[in-house]
Amino acid sequence: MMRLYERHAHYYLSLAQSSGQDWQLLDAEWEQVRRAWFWIVKQGNQQLICEYVEAFYPYLLLRGLWQDALEWTQREFEIHRKWQDDTAQLFSLMRLAEVYDKLGNTRQVMLCCNQALTCLESVPAEQRKRLEIQIRLYLGTAYLTSGNTTEALALYEYARRLARNIDDWRSEFIAMTSQASAARRLGNLQQAKKLAEQMYTLAVKHRDHKSTALSLQIKGNVLLDSGDLRRARQVYQRGLKYARLAGTYDLEIGFLYSLANLARTEGKLSKVIELWEEALQRAGALGDKVQESDLVGGLGDIYLEAGDLERAIQCFEQNLIAARQTGNRVMECGRLATLGQAYHRQGELEKAAQYYRQALQLSCEIGDLQMEARILAAMGNLADDRNEKQEALTFYEQALQLARRIGDERLGADIR
């Protein structure tokens, strides 16, 4: 019997290794794969555990199986630590940081990144700088989420200089992407636009379609934020062509999403739904459960804007269930907040308050100060509608303090 279980375990490993990331081959067998995994763990087969993590980690991420990814990668890390293999520990820590980021656990992302930095000396010199860039960018994003803007921007700039020093244009491009996203998030649209143009120049110079598409996506987002809808559409349409040339479905879905947002700004809700459903169909066909779930939630946002509250609530509840099943606390927090908003608009104020309180608690637990500030502002609006003026003022003051702390000028202006 033991040999039979072992043959099964090796069969599923070879299936993952030979699938060429055609993960639909694994979907029908997933429960059997998990049984094989539990048997391997029970047997204490450390080498096979590590091979399973290496082979199945991309599948776990694509399917949004965050809790499985966390448990598997933690076991891998403990094995490498027991073996005193610093290089292997480093890669396990980087995987763990990625999973904790998906789960919205900013503190654990920081811990993993800082621990990974201590393992860098074990890595061959030619790899060391590139890995350091990747780790510091992850760390910067964690600091940005937690509201430490100064530290985040310093880490992004450090990573960019490091990439330049080793003449690694791809790593420099990734660092610039982080800088541009941070600038846009903080309301510094001129800086974000300047960075997007520099990224475009770099990508075109190296004839890289995927990077060109990404730079155009960021530029289009900035133009949309600044109200230049005509140029934003032109940039998005160009970017979509590059994304399709590069064969990057995630960027293609991203451009469909961006074009839908632009149509939403213009009030063309039928066009928004058409583009959104195209993106949803694309994600479903490719088996990307994470994108599919995100798009369902986004469709709820559209229905909310259109005033179709029942459909919006259905989408949000579906998205909330998926977030809880996968352990994605960031998504869970966002959907609790939008459910609060939907029930607020429906006039069910007590139900709205319940969802807002859950969202606020979760935003504090995951350390997302921007989300916390926005929820506090929404709770202020709700209290105002309930004629609880003093409570509304308290919520607004707390939201304004957080907005100033994290440098969110747009939210601060909205509250004022």
C-alpha cells in the first residue's frame, strides 16, 4: 500500500512538472493531489515536500489557494532551515512574502523580507544584487501599505539605483513601476506621468512588448486620473495591442478593465459592462480564479454605480465568499466595505454599519492605513445620515489624520 501511495505522489509531481502550466490538467485531480501531499507530509519525506512546493507553487497562486500556499511554503522553509541551507531559505522566504502579501498580512511580509536580506550573502554574486532589488521592492510596498511613505520611496529609489549600477534594465523598470504606482497613489500625478514616460522610453529601447504595454497602462491611468479621457483611451488602446503582441493575458485583462473604467467615467455603463464581461470571460477561459473573482467584485462596483443594488450585493457577496475561502484578507476587507456602501445606499443603515465595523476592524488587523482612512470617512457619511453629528465629526477627523499621515491628498481633500 505504501508503494502505491508513493507511486501516486510521484505521478502527480510529474504531472505538474510536465503540464507546461496548462493547469486545467490538475483541476480535476486536485483533491487527489492534496491527499498525496498529506501522505508525503505524514511520511516526513522532506525532499519530496520541497519538490512539490517547487512544482505546484505557481498553480496555488493562480487558483488563489493562499492558505494551501502558505502551509506548503512554511513546511518548505522549515526544512531548508533545518538543513541550514541559506540560499534555499532565501527563496522560501521570498515565496512566503508573496503569499503573505496576497493574504494582506503586511507585518509578515516585512518580517520575511528582512529575514531574506540576512540570507543574501549565501547567494552567488551574480544573483545577489538582483535578488536584493526584488526584496527591497517588496519591502517598500509593505511600508507604503502600512503608511510609511518616506521609507517606501527611499527603498524604491535604492532599488532603482542598484539596478542601474548592475546595468539591469528590467529590474530598473520594475523599480520605476513601483515608484510610479506610489506617486499615483499619493496623488502626485506629474511625477507618475514622468516616470511612465521614462519607462516607455526604456521599454521601446529594448523592444520589449510586455514592458511597453505596462508603461502605457500606467500612463493611461495617470491621464484618466487627471481627466484627460481622450488621450487616456488612445494610450489604453495602444497598450492593449502591445499586451496582445506579448501574449500576456493578465495585462490584456488589465487594459479591458482600464477601458471599462474610462467608459464608467464617461457614464457609458452599457459599454462598461460589455468590456467587463469580456475581461471576465477571458479570465474564466484561462482558468485564472483570482482574476475571475476580482472581476466579479468589480462588476458589483459597476452595478452599484448604476444603482442596481441587488445585483451589486450579489456580486459583492460572491466575491466575499471567495476572499474568505482563499484567505485573501485585503479582498475581504474591500468587499465588506463595499457591502456597507451598498446597504447604506439601499437605506439599510444598521446593516451598513455592521459591514463597515467589520471592514474597519480587518483594515486595522492587516495594517492597511489607506483602507482604514476610507472606511472611517464612509462611517462618517453614515453617521451624518443617521443625524449623529458628533460621531460623524469624530470619524471624519480620524480619517483626515490618517490621510495626512499617509500623504493621501485626494482623500484628504474629499474629507475637507
